[in-house]
Amino acid sequence: MRALFASLTLALLATVAHAGDAACDAKAAEKKLAGAAKTSFLKKCEREAGAASANDACMTKAADKKLKGAAKNSFVKKCEKDAAAAPAAAASK
């Protein structure tokens, strides 16, 4: 079950990261960034886009489970932590 959850999370993050690339590239072009400044901006932008998508996915799961209040907050926090750890665990294999 954990392997399934991890693979789904990775697939979601990869899809969002790909979509985020285009948006981040457009923002960098709009700001007329180049070289190291562009590279740094793109890394930060893509990281923030991935975090936002993980939060959205976790909030959706919490809503599906009809969680409220402290239970919802705890679930979302753990879900985001697990989502952040999944790509790191996959990269280390």
C-alpha cells in the first residue's frame, strides 16, 4: 500500500513539476533573467510549485476522508511530510 501511495505521489509531482516548468520559464522570461539568476529562480519556483501541489493533494485527501479541525491539520502535515520524503527515498534507491 505504501509503495502504491509513493508511486502515485511521484507521478503527481512529476506531472506538476513538468507543468510548473513552463510556468516558471515564462516568469523567468518575463523578469528577463539569465545565467545563474535564472537557474536559481527556476529551482526556487519549481520547488514552491511542487510544495503547493502536494498541499492541494493532501487537502483533497483530507476532504475525502471528511476530516475537520486538528485531525485534518495533523493528517495534512503528515501527508505533506510523506510526499516530500517519497522523492528522496526513490532517489536513494
